[in-house]
Amino acid sequence: MTTLQLERPGFTRVAQLRHTSPGRLQLMLAVLVALGLLTGLLAGVAASSAGSGTDDLGGRAQPLLTEAETIYSALADADTTAAQAFLGGGLEPATLTVRYENDLTRVTTALTSAARRTPEGGESADAVRELSTGVTRYAALVAAARANNRQGLPVGSAYLSQASALNREILQPQADRLLRIAQQEVDDAYSSARSTPWIAIYVILMILLFVMLAQAQVRLSRTTKRTFNIPLVAATGLTLVLALVSFGVLVAQRTHLDTAEEDGSTPVTLLSKARIFALRERGDEALALAARGNGEAYEQDFGTVSQRLTGQYGLLEVARASIDGDAEGHVREAMDAHVKYLDIHRAITGLDEQGDHDGAATLAVGPEATTTFDKITDGIGAALDDRMALFTKEIDAAGRGLGALTVLGPLLALMICALCWLGIRARLEEYR
């Protein structure tokens, strides 16, 4: 006897149920219970998936992006600071030495933290390892450049060029690679947190459950001549409660996620890149002077970076247009300071072209240029802190209620199934 032949009696019995009133009631009960259980299951799954994605976004993906930006910007600042310290010749200014060492500390701290957030064997882990190895080599080259510079040996400039090349051509591209990976993980985390496929299926099941409950009550009203079936009315009410609670929680979560992305993550990415480009400008300026007449490549890069930073549709302008409040004010301050800094840079370039290299170097590391440039990075940094605080606030708000819904959804669904069983079971008893 084949499997199909064994299954036929079962199918026949189910088909025969449709031809009797008790059979139709049994089928109705089976459908309602099945829909109720599936709806409860999907409520829990959708809430659990949304909660997991939201936790990953706030606890791993966005922090990894922040750490990647810290690594990138600290490397760029270290490159700038090392070059500036080199300009004075002899013993480096203590403030620049401290700043350079702090940059390296920030890099190593962020690398350690990033390593904990990246899976072993992944592309991000490879980038972290290469950065860790490269930073050690970079520090050694800068130390050699300093030692020779203090003795007045020209070879110090060669060591500095090698260190800068390592920083710009290997370390910063690796940091940029880590930044792009982290950004992709943030995008993936947003997609996971929204849990669109599960929510779509849940909505469909919820609509089907409402429809079937309504049809069951209409049919029972016609066949039994009773206007209301109290358990089924209660089941419908509970289904409405489940729908309102779950949709309220999920819609609120989606709203907070959208705000976190549009007003938090997106501006943070723009501002992070803007700070990196600003630091690169300052590094180009110092390295061009350190090259003593051979810094045309650095000057060209300065112009390119400056255009991307504040030109039409530049990073700062786009970032300013995407935010409001105090953050926008901080970006405006940075943009105003950048205009002044470009004027100072033109004066530095003019002195160098006229042969007054010492005067150009003095102006480049002097209080006017330093204070003006610090206003740029401080303004961008303040805006970054503001947007990160907003992101954290919105992500915390997005996660509220999801854990409760993971438990409440299935519990309410079980209660709905029990009420459906009571409502239809009472009618079935009338046929006995």
C-alpha cells in the first residue's frame, strides 16, 4: 500500500467534515486556533528579531563605526602633529609631543576595543590586525625621524617622509577600509532591527485572524440565531488589543530607528569624514613645509581635500543641512573658522614661496593658525558628540517594549485560542 493510499482516509475525513454542521464547526475551530498560534508565534519572532537588531545596532555596529572613525582621525592627527613638531628643528615642542603620543594612545585603545567587536577571520578583523602591526612600524619611523632631527641630520626628513607615506598610503586606507566595513554593518543592523519580513508576515496573519473571527461570528449568528458568541467576541477584543499593542511598539521602534539614522548615524558619518579631511589639510600643510621646496604633491592634495570639505556640496555643508539645533551651530562655527584658516594657509604658502621658510614654519605652528584650526576640529567634534548623544537616546527609545512584546504576544495569542475553543466548543456540545 502506497503512502498516498494511507493518507487518503485522512483527507477524505477532512473533506467530509465540510458537509455536516459539527464538522464545519470543527474546521472553523482548527483554522482559528492555527491562525492564533501562528500570529502569536510571529508576534514573538518579530519582536525578538527587532530587539536583537536594535541591541546589535546600539551595542556593537555603531560603536564599531565610532571606533573606526577614532582610529582614522587619530592617525591623521598623528601624521599632522609629527610633521608640525618636525618644523621647528631640534627638540620638539612639548605640547605637540604630548598630542602625538595621545593620538597613538587613542589609536591603540580604539583598536583594542574594535578587535572585541569584530568576528575572527572576517575582513574587519584583518584590517584591525594590519593596523596594529602598522602603527608599531609607524611609531618607530617617527622616533627615528625625531632622533635625527634633534641632531640636525638631514636624514630625519627622509624618515619623516617614510613615516608619513606609511600612515597615508597603508594605515589610513586600512582605517578607511574598517570605516566602510563598519558603515555596512550599521546599515545591515538597521535592516535587521526593522525586521521587515517578519513584520510583514505578522501583519498578514493578524488580518487573516480578524477576518476569520468575523466570519466565524457571522456564521454562528446565522446558524444558532444568537446575536453574539461571548467567547469569540472576547477573542476578537483580545486580538484587537494584541494588534494595537504590537503595532504601537513596532511603529514606535521604527520611528525612533528612522530618527536615529537620519539625525544620528548619517550626520555622524559625514562629520567623521569632515574631521578626517580637515586633519589631512593640516598635515599637507606641515609636510609641504617639511619637504622644503619639494612639497608640490602635498599642496595639490591640500587643494583637493579643501574642495571636498567646504566646496559646493562639500561635507561640512551637507552635514550642516542635515542637522539642526546646537549641532548646526557648531558646524557653522567650524565652517567660519575654516575660511579664516584658508586665509592663514595662503599667507604661509606666500612666505614659503618668497623664500622665508622659517617665517612660514613659525606662522604654521604659531598660535593664530593653531587656534583657528582647533576651532574647526572642536566645532566638528562638538557636533559629532551632539549627534552621537541623539543616536544613543533614539536607540534606547527604540528598544523599549520589544522584550515585553516577545512574551506578551504569544501569551495573548494563547488566550485568544482558548476563547475560540470555548466559544465553538459550546456550540459543538449542542450536537451531542
